[in-house]
Amino acid sequence: MADKNHYSVPVCYVSLKVRLELTIDRINIFYDGRKIASHPRVFGNNKWQLDPQHYLELIRHKPGAFDSALVIRRWRKAWPDCLEKLLLRFKER
């Protein structure tokens, strides 16, 4: 959390102490000297910047959570029709 807003990190870094680097337009997140995430900075209170790729490992272990996960619902609004068709084919199998 930075400036009262939330930014995602890959699942394996959840609950670990990280270092934030704030610039005018970005938040860079580091663990043990390595950059693990970077997001456009948001302003206001209680806003969320979520990177869907940070959640894929978690969803791999809980595939039933795919459709209900906030990050996936937001991501699906912007992805191309070809990904929706691919998802439908996966679900049919």
C-alpha cells in the first residue's frame, strides 16, 4: 500500500517486506534489491492497481476462482475477442 492505494505484487511476495520507489507517474516495487512490480501511480484513496499476471499462479491452484477474481473481471473487459474465444474452448474441454 502506498499513498492509501493498493498495488499488486506476484503472489510469492505477498506479506513480505518490500521497498517502494514512488515517482510522479509510477510505483516501482522491489524485494531484496530486485524490481518485482511496476504500476502506473494512482491518486486518491483506496484505489487498486492490479496486474493480472501477478495472480495467475494463484488461479492455477484455484481455477474455480478465475471468473470471480476482481483482477480477472477487470482484465476481461479490455482483452480481445480471441482471448474470450480461447477461454470458452478451455472451459468446454
